[in-house]
Amino acid sequence: MKLSDNTINILKNFATINPSILIREGNIIRTIALSGNIAASAVVTEEFETEFGIYDLNQFLNGLKLYDSPELDFSSDGFIYIRQGKHKIKYRLTESMLIHAPENRDMKLPSQDVCFQIDEAQFDKLVKASSVFGLPDLSVVGEDGEIKLEVHQKENVTTNVVSIDVGKTDNEFCLNFKIENLKIIPGSYDVVISEQLVSQFINQNFDLTYFVGLESDSSFDS
């Protein structure tokens, strides 16, 4: 088996959520943060025929980079063999019980209370603004019929604020994220937020979904 570039990019991203991963049989890869506040799933082109765990996902991916076009051979002796030509790496797998992994099922939001879309350029500008101005918080604000995203520092009302309008609403709310928790692959997303403080980011270009928990000081007035 060879891993596609898209699958490798997904795994690189998932390694920022959880350094370990359990890959189950089939074509869906899932991960969840050790804290439980971020989860993700992706449908990939590869069909995995056996379940296996990787304790240090970044190390494994760096091992793949040693070769231009590595082939993966899944054995029954607890190893993956990474091969190219006469070269071979015998890579030790990890028992599934040692991996903090999500349940093998699709997640669903308890409710869908705020919905909007954000394109790649918009999200990129907000993330860059967070870095430039040292702003750790992103708030989804419903006010005066508009939905806007604000990058700011909640504890400091005198701080810089960068905002963008993304939709319309009949409700008032202030739904707060930590920028550091938005570990998503760059792209355009359909975003759905539940008033029960969990959100869903659905990539518009391929089958990739994130669930991200909101901060407890969020508020929603219907």
C-alpha cells in the first residue's frame, strides 16, 4: 500500500491533535485530543485491511519521508514494513489499548443553532491576525442580526479586535474558542455550532470533519 499525499497531509494534521493514532479497518481515519475537546475524522482513498496503532505519529511520518515512494506492508508480527527498492524499515506498532482513540462511530451535534460558512482566505486572515497581534481568542458573535467572527483577547477590552461578517441571525450569542484549539487543515468550511458548546467544521472540498469544544464562558440567547 502507498499513502496518498492527501492522506499524509491529514495524518500530519491529526498529529497536532493527538501524537498517537489508532487506524481501524476501512477507509475512515479518526482522532481525538487527549483532553477530549477536539476530534476529527476523514474518509481517505486507502482501504486499510487491519487495525493498527502508531504511538508517535510524527516519527512515523518522518520515517516515510526518508523515501520518495514508500510502500507499506502490514505484517502479523506487530510491525509495519516500509519499503522502497532494496531499502526497508521495520517499524514497531503499538497495541490499540495504549492509544487514546475515539469510538468507531460518526459523531453528531446535539443541536444546530448557529450556521455559517468561512472560506480559506477569511480563516487564514483571522489566524494570521491572531499571531500578529497576539490575540488568543476567536468569538462567534450574533448581534443586530449579523454573525461576525472576532479575534481578540477576552480579558482585555482595550485590546485590538479583528472581525469579519459571515452571516445573518435572529439570535444573540457570543460563542468563544481558543485559537490554539482550531487545529484544522486550511480550507473552506461549513460551520455549525450547538448551544451546548460544541461545534462542527465540515471541509467543503473533501470528506473531513472536525468537532471542537467551545469555552465555558460562551453564551447563547435564543
